[in-house]
Amino acid sequence: VSTQSTGNILVEEDEEEEEEEEEEEMDCENNFIDIDDEMDDITTIKEEPEEEEEESKERNDQIQQMQVDLADLGDEISMKQKLLDELERSQKKIHALKMQYEEKLNAIQNAMRQTCDERDQVMQNLKDKGDSNKNKEEIKSKGDQYTKKIKDMEKEMKRLRTAKLEHEKREKKSKEHEKQLKDVRTEITNMKRNKVKLMR
């Protein structure tokens, strides 16, 4: 009986040792699992700053590109504005010249009418004085003076009419400038809108 008891005790001790060894193995495995989890956490922590760094770089690149686009757009608006100013000055000059030609033509036409009326009145008064040789000479002299004066006026009127015709030809071409002016104004308006959108 004693031998059996001793055997049973030994068997129990072996079983206990085996159980302890199994528990130690399980603890080791759990430790390895915990270490793996910790390594995964560390890797995740490392990846997050890298993603943030990439996002930050991408934002900086976008900001830099936006600044370049804004600068280019600003330069283009400035160039278009200069073109617009030049076209507007040209249009104003053409309009001013047209007004000048019309005013000068009207003035010289009025002057010619007045001169003709004056000549007719003077010649009539001289004729009324009689047919003396002295009076005839005065009539001829006055007549020549008025004739020369009126011819000079006619030459000036012809010159002004020719200049006005040339100006009207240029004015027809300026209608193309009007379309160009409209297009440039539209372009500038659109560019300014785009600039405002970029700045937001």
C-alpha cells in the first residue's frame, strides 16, 4: 500500500510539473503576443506622423501653387488693364478729333456765308455810289479781296473735308477696337473673379 501511495504521489508531482511547464509556455506566448501588439502600436504611431507630414507637404505645395497662380493672374490683369487704358485713350482721341473736324467745318461754313453776305452788301453800296472810274476801281479792288478771302476759305474747307473723310475711315476701323474693348473688359472682370476665388 505504501509503494502504491508513493507511486501515486510521484505521478501527481509529474502532472503538476507538466501543468506548470504548460502555464509557463502559455505565459511566454502571451508575452510574445503582447510584444507584437506593442510593436504594432509603435508602427501605427510612426505611420501617423508620416501621413501628417505628407498632408502638410501637400498643403504647402498647394499654397505655393496658389500663390504662383495669383501672381500670374495679377500680372495678366495688369497687362490687360494697360491694353484697355490704351484702347480707351485711342477711342477718346478719335472721338475728340471727330468733334474738332465737325466744329471747324461748321465754323468755316458760317464764316463763308457771313463773308459772302458782307461782300454782296459792300459791292451793292459801291455800285449805288455811281459809275465813276474811281468807284469802279474800288469795286474791282474790293471784289478781288473778297474773292481771295472766299477762295482761301474754300481751300480750308476742302482740306478739312478730306481730313474728315480720312478720319471716318479710321473711325470704321475703331469699331473693331470697340469690340476688342468689350472683350478685354469681360476678360478683366472674369480674371478678377477668379483672383477673388483663389484668395478665399
